[in-house]
Amino acid sequence: MHPEQPTRDWTTDYDIFDAGFVRDPYPAMHDIRESTCPVAHTERWGGSWMPTRYDDIVAIAQEHDVFTSRNIIVVPPPPGVLEGPYAGVAAPPITSDPPEHHWHRRTILPTFAPQAVAKYEDGTRALCDRLIDSFIEAGQADAAADYAQQIPVRVIATMLGVPLEMADEFTSWVRGVLEIGLTDAKVRLENRMKILGFFRGQLDDRKANPREHDLITDLLNTKVDGELVSENYVMGVCNLMLVAGIDTTWSAIGSSLWHLAQHPEHRRQLCDQPEIWPTAIEELLRAYSPVTMARIVDRDTEFQGCPMHAGDRVLMSFPAANRDPRQFDDPDDVILDREHNRHVAFGAGIHRCAGSNLARLELRVALQTWMERIPEFELIEPEAVTWAGGQVRGPRRCLVRFT
Amino acid sequence: MRARVDADKCHGHQSCAIASPEVFGSDLYGNAVVLLDPVPAHLEASARRAAANCPERAISIQEEA
């Protein structure tokens, strides 16, 4: 499945797990985008297409009847995933297609509207403060592992009403599915089973011991057209929140701190002009978009001259779209007060990230709290920063010194 | 000036409300709504900026009220 030879031609043989690409994918994305073949193809990792231009990626996102979401992971599912007790559990609404997609999504959207997620701001700020308390005296920290990684998992656990003290286990399961598991089918399947087994237990517990109010209880009590929703749907939403809500936002926080550690002028700008924070958050999301999703081609079609067949996988490289010079002036420059920014870090079309308002809140609070308490910091050893990539790209080890 | 959101195109990015929080807001589902119609003169630039930040190109601006 995985040819050991290094990639020679990125337009016909790209490797999303190539170490150099994971560390810095932008030069290869640029080369593909500006080549005569801006929709690249590879046979590696089960085979896929990878458009790199903004307009192409947005067009595919909007053409959801041809480019379906029946599987959204960047590599094919491991054998055995469609069998066993949780065979019917997906990750709605991200894995749903119309017409079910409509109610799958509409049921959870109010939970994630800006006015609804605002209630998590104070708790997130207190969490960030506690994390900083734990390392500020040391004069240095791992901005990825000690800080960024610790935040979204606790916010999501709070929302779901599951034990916060299991945060490290949740993180390990999610990495097992979305990071290590992408290139190791056994790990991916094992961790999927751990996640679904855990939520099965949570559902059973709430049925035996009803709780007044938490998200899982609310989901179990949700009716559509007069009927309670299925437990597979509830399990699927929980699965999505854990898997999609943790290392995505953690990666965005980590990449942003990695950037700020190297740009004193941007640290000063945020101190001197705090009113630009909302715009700055959008720019950091654009420049360091963590997430690549996949689509499955429903029926044979031609896209930009490429013969795509039913069942083919298309990688939606939102990071590549967001660096397209056809859409963004000076796309490789981070301009914190960028005036026009139609970025698609959260995707586009009907599958726009349902948790985007929560992710933004966490990113803003995490960065603001850090900058208030640690306004000056730098990378200890830039070459030692490690990155994860593939589906979600961000730093996993990022030591910084407070100066 | 009047601003309009095409409800079929809006998918709730909320980019407009970030660019122009006085003119744009969110409904129960997080989709965009116009809060000020017509748009007051001092917020016209802000509303144009919101339109230019929408990834779905769902916002249209009618310059004359």
C-alpha cells in the first residue's frame, strides 16, 4: 500500500505522509497549484486526487451530490470497520449526505451557534490560566503539548458531560484514529472501538440514571418528526465531537503560537492594537489551516480535465486553497489585519465545520490568555519542533522560552 | 445602503459577523442575519468588508437604500 520510494513528481505521486510535506507542505502545494496539473493524483495510501486551487476546492465542496461525504478520512477505512457492534455508527452530520444531512446537522447547529458557545468562554479562560500557572515559573514550556493539546479536549468533555479526568485517554484515542491510525489500520480500528465503547457506556448510564441536562441527554431526547432519534445517531454525533473537536483546534492553537514565537512584530501588533484580534484569528486560521477532508466521487465525472471515477477519493486541501494567490494577495504572508479573507479553513458548502464558532472562541481565548501572561517568547530550538499531518496538521512538540 | 444574505448560499461561517458585528449577526442555527437595514452611513464600509469576507459569496450589497 505504501511504496517506500520518496516522491519524485508531486503532481502524479504525492505523499501526504512524506516527512518533509508534513513539516512544511506549502512549497509542494505551490508547485502543484502552479503546474499544468493543479489537480494532482497519487496511487499512494489507497489512491486519491488533490486539487490545490481555491476555486476548484470550493466548487467541489459545493457540488455535494457528486462529491459525497460517505467517507471523509484521507485514507480508506481499515478492514473490519464496517462490521461488529458499531458498524452502523458514523460521524453525523459530517459523514451524512442529503437528504438526512439536513436534520442531522440542524439538530446540532443551535448548540454551536456563536451565542450558544459564548457560555464556554469564562471556563476556557480559567482553564488556560491554570495551564499557564503550571509552567510559567519554569520560564519555558511545550506550547503544543503542555498548552494547546490540553485545551480543546477539556472544553469538549465539558460540553458532552463526560469525565474531565479522562482527558489524556480521550486525546490518545483521537490520535489513534486521526493521527497514528491513518497509517496503521490496527491502531485506527482499536481506537475507534474504544471511543464507541466509551460512548455506548455513557448512553446506557444516562438511560439508567437520567440526568437533568447535558448534551448527550439532550441528544437522546431529541425527536425528529415525532420520533426519538436513533442511538446510532447520538453515538455518531458524540464520536464526531470527540474526533473532530480536539486535535483540529489544538493544532490551530499550536500553529498560531509557533508563528507568534517567531514574529515579535506580530506579538507587538496584537498588544498595541487589541481590536484586531478577531481579524487576526481569521488570518491565522487561513495561513495555518489544520484540516484536510476527503470526498468520495459518487459517479464517473470529469473535473478540470481529470477523469474521476465512482468511488475515487478527493482530498479537500483547505490549507492549499487558503494559500492560493488567485484568491489571496501575498498568500504566504501572515497579515494580521488582512482586509479581505474568504478563507475556507472550516470548509465550504453544507459541510462547513459545525464547531467553527467554538473553535474560534477556543483559539482566541487560548492566544489572548497566553499573550497577556507571556507576551514575549521564542522557539528554543526551531529544528526540534515536530509536526503531525495528513488529516490534521499542527505542531506536536514546540518548546518555547519566555523572554 | 441595504445588505442581504442569500439564505440558500449562507452556511453559517459567521465571517460577516466577524468583519462587521454591528451589521451582521446569527440566527438560532448560526446562519447570518442582517441586523441593520438599511445600513447606516457610518457602517457602509464595514458592511462591504463583510461581503468581501464571505466564503460562500452569500452577501449582496445594494448601494442605494
